[in-house]
Amino acid sequence: MQGERALTRRVDTDQCWGVPIKFEPLLTLPSLVSGMWRRFGVHAFEGHVTLEDMTRIEASGSHWHRTNPGQLVELVVIFPSDARMSAEERTRMASLVKRWEKTRTASATVVLADGLAGAMHRSVLTGLQMIAPPPHPTKVFSRTPDAVAWLAPYVQALCGADATAAELLAAIDRLCDGFRSARRAAT
């Protein structure tokens, strides 16, 4: 009987072992995709994010937070591009990042750009986080596997022990590969 209850509880909370992690898309735009799995959000960006895109991000985030109150862990993956934000766009994006920071238990940002430009972007982000630290652990990375390994304990605390770094990384790769394939097909 106790084993039956444990199995039922695991099924009822969507913690079925052996079922691959799949991010449910929250928002898909030409320059970004956002997906959620339980209490873990992944946001991938490539190219120019417009003010109109940011309005859509805010609306999608507001809806998700209204219907899913509580804590979460987030990962941002920024693919290399030549896109540059205007001062207004940077201010708006900073406000979006700050908006729900109190609901995060941890967050990581991956800047995939190589060379001096990538190092500079990661350094600037790290410096900004030191000057105005969020109320949760946060870190900037150059590689997605490193970010996922760092975030995995936080994700497991909210989502369950089946949220292994390997499973999370495989799901993130599927989400990002699908996003980038759709971008290439559209151009």
C-alpha cells in the first residue's frame, strides 16, 4: 500500500522516472523562444530583440506568473549575433530581468559568443550583477553544460530529483535546436 501511494504521488506530481524532460513553449518569436518545465524556465535569444518583442515577453511572463505563483529557476542562452540594443532597449530589457527576480531561486546566463567579444559581454554582465546583485544566486557562463551543472541542484530542489544535469541539458539542447532550425528555415 505504501508503495502504491508513493507511485501514485509520483505520477500525480508529474515526476515519472524515465520520461524525457520536455519544455512547454511559452513564447516563440523570430529572435527568441521561452519554454517551461515544471518550475524551470529556459529563454534562448538570437538576433535583435525589439521593444515590441519585449512587450510580448512581459505579457507572456505576467500570464505565466499569475497562473503559476511560486519560485522558479531560470536559464538564459544568448547565441552569437551582430545585433546591438539601443539604450531604450537595454533599459527595457533590464527592467524585464528585474521584474520577477524575487521569484527566482537561482538564474544563469550563457553568452555563447567566442573570443574577445564574448569575454567582454560575460565580464560586463558579471560586473553588473556585482554592482546590483539580485536576491538569488546568479552566474554567467560561456558554455551551456557548465551553466546546467551549476543550476541542477536548484532545479532539483524545485522540480524533483529526476531533473539531472544530463536530462536538463538534453532538453535544453532540443529546445534550442528546434528554435535555431526554425530560424534558419524562416530565412
